[in-house]
Amino acid sequence: MNSLPANLFEWENHLSALREMLRGATQGRGRLALVSGAVASGKTTLLNTFAEQAIESGALLLEATGSRAERDLPFGILRKIFDNGAMPSEVRSEVIALLDGNGLETTAAGRMHVMSQISSVLLRMVDDRTLVVLVDDVHCGDDQSLQFLLHLARRVRQAKVLIVLTESPRLRQEQFTFHAELLRQPNCVRMRLHMLTESGVAEALSGSLSATVAARLAPECHRVSGGNPMLLRALLEDWRTVGEHGEAQQRPAPGEAFAHAVLGCLHRGEPEVLEVARGVAVLGDARSPRLLGQLLDLSVSTVQQGVQDLHQCAVLEHNAFRDEVARTAVLDATPATARGALHARAARLLHADGASALDVARQLVSARQDGERWTVPVLREAAEFALVEEELEFSLRCLEHAHHACGPGPERTALKARLVSIAWRIGPAAAESHLPELIEDAERGRLAPRDVAPITSYLVWSGRLDAAADAVAALARSAGTGEDPAMTAAVSASAQWLTMLSPPLRDRLPTVGTGVTAATGAPRDMAYLAYAHAAATMSAALTEGQSDRAVIEAERVLQRHHLSDSTLQPLVIALLALVLAGRLDLALSWCERLLGECSARRVPSWQALLSAVRAEIALRQGDLQVAAHQARTAMSRISVQGWGVGIGLLLSTLIQAETGMGHYDEAMALLEQPLPDELFQTLPGLFYLRARGRCHLATGRYHAALGDFTAAGELMDAWRMDMPLLTPWRVDAAETWLALGDPKRARALAEEQLRLGPEDARLRGALLVVLARTDELKRRVPRLKEAVEILEGGDDRIQLAIALGELGRAYRSLGDFNRGRVFVRKAWHVAKTCGADPLCRELMPRHADAGEFAAAAAQPGQGAEQQRDVEALTEAEVRIAVLAAHGNTNREIASKLFVTVSTVEQHLTRIYRKLNVKRRRDLPAKLSDSSLTGTV
């Protein structure tokens, strides 16, 4: 497709009409054609096509093209007409001599005499051949040449001459007379070219594409190009660069060729058209000619004419660029200095005109210039509106410009603090470069109370523990008079937060009361309250005997504070407090709710932290696959470097999940991740030590595992917070000593932990299993029964599977093989639902299929009786019984069946009575067969 004329039917009609006029001229009936059309409408293509046909017919062709650069050159077009290789040399010499003579410089009558002589020279040439004179873009011609063409037009009526002129619909004032005089000639025909219609685009495309593809592409091509042949040709070129193979599945998208074509259209128009296009590109639309005129220093009428030209050549539609590529091309082609000045001027005009803060800010940001003082509040307001529209990057740029335009002081510090909080939404790494300045401002006492706790938390996250402690100490000194209760409370809350996350900092931080009590007289919506409450909640969760209070306080935090930049980390800590307090059901419910709140928003860091908590919940429930998936989702939303000390919690969960599933290579690869030096001064460091130790234990690196567990114990001892809920290092170390073949040391650690009285069911159950493994055989079963009973009421299915397996093996060792098989089989089912493949292989090394193992475990002589008992259950009771037989806790059964825990307990009571059993582990093996599982 070398050329694309305008509406093809229209174009063919015009070409046919020109051929007919040429035949008439050949018979001595001179003709004149005036072809009008917008820039790039196909005028030149029509003229060139006709020129080739005229030459083939034997006509003498003389042609020229008008140019704005030569508009002031007298007889410029006329000289081009005669500077033609087809012109006989003697005729050319004669005309040039007339043009160079003095007659042109005298009176109007003298010029008319010379033009008459030149016309006579031309007309003498038509005795033997038809003369065709073609002038493209005649509206760019000089006045003298236009006068000559008008003079010639009046004399060719009875001559073998055809004159074809093309013009823009937009004429200069001095061209109106020329235009009107031409149309008055009886032998003049006016033709008008329009842009391609959608069907015309399809027809044009079918010249080089299949009819099917052309019909499919036509609507989008017409929308983007507006039927402009030049733009359509460029659009097709961009589409083809994707590759011929993409023809069937990709829609055309404007690219580099299209951008160049847009600029070509603009440069072919009048000079002010390009200026108006730049103004429209800066403002975004042309709805206000007055504003455009003020921006470009042009009159309203000039702007209106330029906008009309842009619509006629299809660059604009409804006062805006048809495609963003076109607008970007115009902006990019504007010199940087001029573009910046236009944006800055547009900002001032829009601000004075009462435009929205967002509209003004877009201009200020695009100007890339130092802002003035008036821009600061506008940019701050725009940043908040941009957040609502999920334009995080633009919000950041607004605050950066406001920060640069603001002088040193509290307002500038507040801007930087807000900037950091928004950057944190994208990822902590994005906020890193701004923290040093905030550290200096904090030490100078410039932070506002609402920013103290959030900034402290960001510093801790990034590993700047010393800087955070120093900043809080400095702020405490500045608030020492107590005149500002809000600042006093903010410092107190920050100190609590720091102490909670990094216990070694306890002795370096001031004591100014609690964050809650110190807040008396301060606004109740200050961000520090969330940090104070969350820190107190975590402390309660880690304190023996206060789990109920921790749950109450955690729910209070989650109910009182909505998800925001300043409350994200406190809400996460509240969720973790619920996890440590053993209320995984509440933690899961709240976590899912918060994830739902931010799922449709562009807040990667929020989603990452909540996904990390969701992963930890799944891990403690024994759902290893969900835990790994959620942890990797969290890792994909924030770079590893951006996780700071939070990487300890994330890697801890992921390493344990991969280890539990038997993915040892993946787990070991995670251990190679670089860690912040300050990690092991924080609580996440303890989580990581345990996970690394569990991985070493699972892969046979027993001494390395022992070193990690012991290191965790030493850290907690140094921090004066020996809390097994945080990391049960004694239980882990006892398991390791058992693996090393030293049951005495294992028992000593387990008994020591038992004396400390762990109230957590998960921890006590695991502890009883370890103790049972060190007991003599006859004492092993009672301990394991107790462990199973405790774990059946909890959420940790993997620990339940381990306890069931140990109980089954204990029965087998005592010679009760049938009961032993039942418990091992139940353990296998529970482990299988958790995805704990290594545990499954340990429990059932020779059987990989559940049905095969179930058949092998069936108790002889009891099948018919159990089947009758099972048939006595209702459908609802069967569903609950099967889930219970598979090791699900009451809470899990309630969640899966969408009933209350109380309902599950009532059903289980009736099930036990009908099946003549006393507890869930005595449920008949038949309930676990796949034939019954299908009812669930």
C-alpha cells in the first residue's frame, strides 16, 4: 500500500473527472480544476496519479509545488513551472528573459503586459500538444504567481490547456480574491477531498491485506487515524513491525511511524497549527480557546482556526487528540525549555482559572522546574487526590515537587514524612533514600506527633535500629517539659514499639509512661495510638497467662483502626498477636478481610505484609501449600532487599513450608538469601533462627540445627524474655538431641520446658510427644493420648499427625497392631491433607495410595458392624464424622461446613453415641474410606 487516497469512491470520481477534462482540453476546450482538501487528505496523491496518466496520453506536463518558505519570492511558482525538463529550451529562455526584465518592477500595467507575453508563449505551445499545468499547494504561492495563474485561466477557455490546482480549505486573507475569481470562471470545476470513512479504510486496507483481516482492522484503524491517509499508512506500518505472524491476532496500535506521521501533518499546515497542537497537548484538550490563546499568546480567532484545522486533518477529535501516542509525539517534539515553560504557564493559568488541584499539579510536575511557594498546598492536595485515584507514582512526584518548593522547617519535614509513607505503599525500598533526612529532622525535634511512630517503624524495618533509638531519645528530650501531650504520647508509643520489635533497645529508650496513658488530652485519632495498642497487644501475647487479654486487645486494635499508611504495621502486629495467642480462626478472618480491602488497590507493600501473615497462619494450621504460595506472593510484591528485617518472618514461614513439603533444595536455596545485619536484634530474627534450625534438622544437619535453636535461646535469655510462644527452642533442641541419639539431654530440655508451664495447646502437645519418645514403652501411650486430645482441639494438623503417628507406633510396639494401624492411618490422612510428604513417607513408607493403605488398615471381623453403625448416621453427621476422622479440628469442620463450632460439638456427641465411641480418635476406620469421603 504505497499510497492511501481519501474516500476511494470519491477519489476515483475526481480522477475520472480530471481525465474527462483532459479529453475536453485535447479537443480545444480549456479547463480549470480546483481541488480542495485538508492536510494529508490525498490531494498530492490525486495530482501525482493524474500526472502520470497525462504524460501517458502525450500531454506536455508542467508542474510546481507551492512553499511557505518561498511565499515572498516574486513569481516563485511561475519560475518552477518553466524550470521543467519537458519545456523546450528556447521557450524557457524566452520566459526567463521576460521574468528577469525590468517590466516587472514598474507599473501594474507593465506587469500585466509581461504576464500577457508569457501566456502567449505558453499558448503557442499548444498547437501540437495539450498543455497540462499542475500546481500543488497553490495556497502557499506568491501573489505574483497567483495573479499569473488567474490571468492564464481567463485565456485558456478556447485552448488545449488544462490547469489543475490543489489548495487547503484554509486561505489567507489575500487569497480570497484569487479563489473567488477562479471559481467565477465558467470552465472551472471545484473538487473536494474528505477523509476516509470506515468503509473507505477497509477498502484501502484490502489492497494489501485479506478482506477478512481488513474488515477486522478497519474500525480500530479508522478510530485512531480518523481516516487520514497519512496516519492510516503509518498505523499499518507500525502494525506490520509486530510481525506478519501477528496479523491474525493483534489489533493495530500506533507507534513510531504513527508519531512521525502526526508531526508530518502538523508541519505541513500553517505555522500556528503546530503551536496550537502543542498547546492542546499541554492542556490535554482544546475546550477553552480563551485559555489556549492565553497560553500561546495568540488571539482567540487564531486558536479557533488552528483547532479547526487540526480537526479537519483528523489529528483531533472532540477537541482532544485521538490517541495518546499523538499527544506524546507532539510534546516530545517540543524543545525541552519551551515545553517546560508552557507547562509552568499552564499551571499558573489553570490555578487562576479555578481548576482542580490535580489538573494544576499535572502541569507543575510536567514543567520540571523549581516550584514557587504557592504551589506547595496545591501539590499536597493533589497528592492526596492522586492516592484516591490509585496514582501512587504521581502522588510521589507531587510531594517531591512540594518538598523542593518548601523551605526548611516543620512543614517541609511533614512533606517528607508523607512522601515516605506513600513511597512505602509501593515498596520499602522506594522510601529508603528519604529516611536519612527524616533522621536529621527527628533529632532536631521537627517531626510532628502524628509522624513519630510511623517514621520510627520505617526506620526499624530498614534496619536502622540505632538511628530509630537515637531519634526517639532526641524527641523525648524535646518533649520533656510535657507541654505537648501529643508529642509525649507519640514518643512513648514509639518507645514501646521499638522495645517490642527489638528488645535489646530497651535500656536505650526513655520511659515516659505508656502510649495510651500519656495520650490524655491529645487527639484520639493520632497514629501513635495504633502503635501503642499494637505493642501492648504483642507484649500480652508473649506473656504467659495473658493470651485471653491479648486476643481482646488485638481485636480492639483491628476494630478501632482502619487500614492506612500509618496503621498497616500495627494491624499486622495485632494479627500476629492473635496467631501467637493461638486464635488462628480470628487471625484468618481478620487477615482475609484486610486482604480484601486492599486487593483492588495499588498497594503492593500492604498486600505483601498481609500475605506474609496469611502464610504464617496457614503454616501454623498445617496447610503447607497455602503457606508457601502466600509467602511467595508476598515476596513477589516486595523485593527481597525491600523487606528489611521483615525478611526474617517471611523467610521463616517459607523455609518451614518448603521443608515440611520435602522441597529441601528450595528450602536450602532460601537460606542463601542475604540478611540484614540487624535482623538478629529483632523478633523476626528469632523466627528465622527457628526456621533455619528446622530445615537443618530435616536434612540431617543436626549440630547446625542445635546451634540455631541454642542461639535463639541465648538471645531470649539476654533479652530477659524467655517466651516459648515466640520460639519453643527447648522443644526443637530436644527433638534434635533425640535425632543425635541422646534421649537424656532431650528429656532434660523437655522437662525444663514443662516446668515453665506452656499454656499453648500446640506447644504442650508437641512437648508431650517429645517426652513420650524419651519414656519407657508402658508410659508412652498415656502421654501420647493426652497429646492427641490436646492437639485435636487445636489448629496445628501437622503436629496432630505426628502425635497420631507416634501413638500408632506405640500401640504397635505394645502388640496392638490393629489399633496401631488405625492411628497411623489417621496420621497419614492428616499429613496428606497438609501436603507434608516426608511425614507421609515416614508413616507409610511402602504405600503411596490412600485407598490401598485404607484397605490394608481395615480391622478384620468389624467391617459389617461398623458399616451398620455408619448407616445409622444422618447425612450431616456423616460429613462431620468423616472430617473428624481425618483429623480436622472442630473449628476447621465448622469453617468447611459453614456451621458454628457449637453445632459441630452437638453433632459429634450424637455421632459418638450412635457409633458407641468416646472420642474422635476412636471413630471407626471405615469413615476415612474414599467411598464415604465423597459425601463431604
